[in-house]
Amino acid sequence: MSDARSGSKKNNAPLSIPRGHSLGEFRTHTEATEFVNRLVAGDFKANKVTILGHDLVMVEKVRSRLGYGRVAASGAITGFWLGLIFALLIGAGFDVGVDGGTNYVPQEFLAVVVIAAGVGMLVNILRFLASKNKRGFLSSQMPVASRYEVIVPEEDAAKAMQNINMARDLGN
């Protein structure tokens, strides 16, 4: 049996920490990307630049409180949208008479949408009840580095420094 990835054009070499000449260290990722933008604007090849984050920390930002009301509202909104799509697909609210004429009956359309919203609310509440993770808040996680370093290969360091100096001179 062959490996499915063997035919891939990607480099299968193991990942390692890049080595090279450090052009600078920055406190934020934004500062490092602005520096790289100046470097690339001077016709330096972008694929030779690496932004390396040091001392990674996982930051979890608490966004809001999570309770039955929020869970029910979220389920109702999801159910509403699914019901709307379903009602449009099946043509709910349109009756075709014997003579071939069509009548619009908005009550049927609204019934499908409201029932779907109710089902979505119920499903979301049941999912919340059954979940083993009983956290009372919503949050998002993101890795953040304490400092960022811009690195280029040693053989391209002189050209990179020349581009940065030219960009600095043009900026003044």
C-alpha cells in the first residue's frame, strides 16, 4: 500500500526552526509585518523572509457569559435561517389551484420558519444540557508571542539590509 502523500509536490522534510540572519526584533506582530512590508516593497523575495515568534503563550479572551438564554437565542437564529432556506426550497406558502393559478399563503411560509426556529432552539438547549464542559462563558483562544524576530537566509542578508536602508532613506 502506498502513502497518499507520496505523490504530493510539497516538501515532506520535517519542520525545524528557521536559521539565518536576524534583521530585527519587534514587540508586536504588527510591527514585524510592517517591517516585512517595507522589505518586500524593495524587491526582496517574500519567500525568503520568516517571522519567528518567541516565548509563545496561549491567551484566552473571555467574550461573554453563557447561559440558557444565549444558547436558546443562538439556536433560534440558526433554526430560523435553516427554516427560511428550507421554506424557500420547498416553496412553502404557494398553493397551485386546479385551474393552474397560484395563491400565496404567508401563514404556511411563516409556520415553517417558526417551527424550524423552535426546533433549533430546542436542539441547542439539549446540546448545552448534554455537554460535559459546563463553562459559564464564551471565549476565544489564540497563541501570542512575547517578541517577534524577522529572519532571512545568511546569503541574502546583505541585500535585505540594503533594501531596508533604501526604504529608510526614502522615508526621510
